Amino acid sequence: MAGKKQRSSYRPKRKGKGFGGSKRKGKLGENTPLAAAIIDRETPSTSHEEPDLSDSECAQPLSSSAKKMKLYHSPDESSKCLDDESTEQCEATGYRLINLESLSSVLSEAHECEEANIILQENESGRAGLKSDLTITCSACDESISFQTSANITKRGKSFDVNKRAVYHSLESGTGYEGLASFCGIMNMPCMSTSAYQKQVDSILEVVEDYTKEELTQAGQRLRNIVLDENPDLDKDDTLDVAVSFDGTWAKRGFTSLTGVVFAISVDSGEVLDYTVLSKACQKCSLKQSKCEGDDERFQEWRREHLASVSKSRAELYKSGQRISGVYTIDPEGLGAFVFFCDQKTAGGRWTVFQNRQDGSVDFFLGWSDYKNGFGNLNGEFWLGLDKINRLTDSGKF
């Protein structure tokens, strides 16, 4: 019938209903597969890895409220050393997170003479973030036994289970390092340093990304199975036409967030099929610009090389926040970077300029080699070059 829209052969009318709601979530506090993968996976480390230092060891600044409440003290303030000449063994004070299996094992083996007391001490040099090194000593014969409040989860170096779990919770709850440090301050517990926290974040991020890729692949395969079951005439290797919806969010509330994330969600299964993160800001550029303060030429040179290392197309340059017409560096297929002029003013911008010929300042009556390689000045008259144009059009990133 004339004027009637033809339906896609891959999208016949569904017999069943589309996905109508969220899947049942696990119980609160339930150990999810992702959490298990993060905790069980060993952190890559070496024998020279920086330990999870406490805030006091790294001289982290305290909040004014913590100082007023006196909930956090330095080791010298919170510990009363039994031996004034030694700072190795000090009276254990405050709160600690302790592995009950380790505590039970140590207490069962602890020695105590008749009419003697057990003294609990802390070896401050063995502290690593939320993990402490404690010693139980008999007051009569001085026989002692030491134990750690958390297990080491790496074969080499120092990365402890309690620290990884604490960092993972701070990320899941959205409180970050400030939230973790605030909790430790209120509980009068030692906290890890920012550098140690960031190492744990990097380790967790690697596991989360691997886990996410696997989950997205499985979600895509489940969706393929749904479509193929409803369309037996399709081949399993065909590219399928499926309906998706898009949803997005920002790193923080309001309209000032510089980072956002977008999800592609299947209409039929309700599962996320893919995601991408975009940002208007680059932390590396901000850091380098502060280091090159007063030397703009040096910063611009570094910036062009940096853009070449992260940008594969002109579209990516635009997404990275580049809105000024000028010379940029690009590497379309990863075979080597070259510079080009991008027009961001004409008809909405995002134009790759192949040729600029206006005032006759450059001679265009040249040979094949010149037109192959390009000539002129990108800030004036120029011809980009057939080789570069071929690389751009062949990759489809222009």
C-alpha cells in the first residue's frame, strides 16, 4: 500500500510484552558476585609496593570538626607507651576492625601465668591503613604472641583485605575518601593515606571493568537468543535489529558536572547492553597547564601531542571539549599522528579543512609529490595532502 512504512524484517511484531520493570535485587548486605570478584582478586604488587599508610603517618590534614570533637589523635597523642624509650610497643587504644578468626586463633594460644594479666599492645610500625599489628603479652613472664587484624591478600607486597573492603564500600556508597576518613575519625580508628586509597581504587576499577565487559557480553548474547527464538528463519551470525532505549546520568547533581555516562538498554530484556563515559575536562591537561604556568607555547606543544595520543577522530576531539578553530593533531587508525586544521565556526563547526586558498600567498601550481604529501601553512593557505585525506576517509573518522 502506498505510503505505508515497511517494517524491518528483523523486528516483527512481538508476541510477548517488552521488559516491564527492574529485576529483583539481592538482599541488603548480600555478598554479590562483583564484590566477591573484587575481594578475591589479588592486587598486582611487588615487594617494593608502598604499604597502606595511615593518615597520621602521612600527615593528612584534619577537619575542623574532628579537631573540635577530638575524635582523631596522632599516634603520640592517642598512645601511652609502656616504655618511654621505645615506640615499638604501645598501649592499644581506640577502635579496630578485626578478623574474628585471627582473634579466636590467637586467644586460644595466648599464654597467661597464674595471678597475671594479659596486656594488649600495638606495634605502630606495623600499621597499614585500617590494618593493625597487635601483641598479647603476659604481664608476669613477658611471653607474647603477635597477630594482624586483617589478612594480606597479595603474595608480595602489602595489600590487606580490610583496606580493600573499606575502599570498595566508599565507592559503592559514593562517599569516597572523604567519607572513609570521616568515619575513621569519628570511630577513632587509623585511616589509610590518599595514595594508598588511590592504589586500591585502581585495583578495584580494573576488576569492575573486566566484570562489566563480561556482563555486557552475556546480556547481548541473551538478547540475541530472544530475537533468534522468535525468528527461526534468521541465521545465528546475522546482524540483528533490536530496539533499545537510552538513559544517562552525571557525576554529581545540577548542571555543573563535567562528567556524564550514557547507557544503552534493551527494550526486550531490560538489560544494559553498552555504556560510554564522556567528559568536558581533562585532569592531565589541568595538571600540565599548572606546571607550565607562564609558558603557554610549551603547554600547547604538549597538548597537541596529548590529543594525538587520546584522539582517533575529529569527533573525539569535539567530544573532549575542543570548540576553538585551529590546528590539532589526530591519529585516525593508529599508524602515526599528523596535524590538520579544524573549523569550529562554520555551520556549527566540526569541519576538517582539506584546502584553504584565499589570498594567493601559496603557490598551488606544484607537482604530484607535493599534492600527495601536502603543502602550505595550516594557519594560512594550504593543501592537506592526498595521503592524509585517504587515511581520514578510509577510516571514516573525518
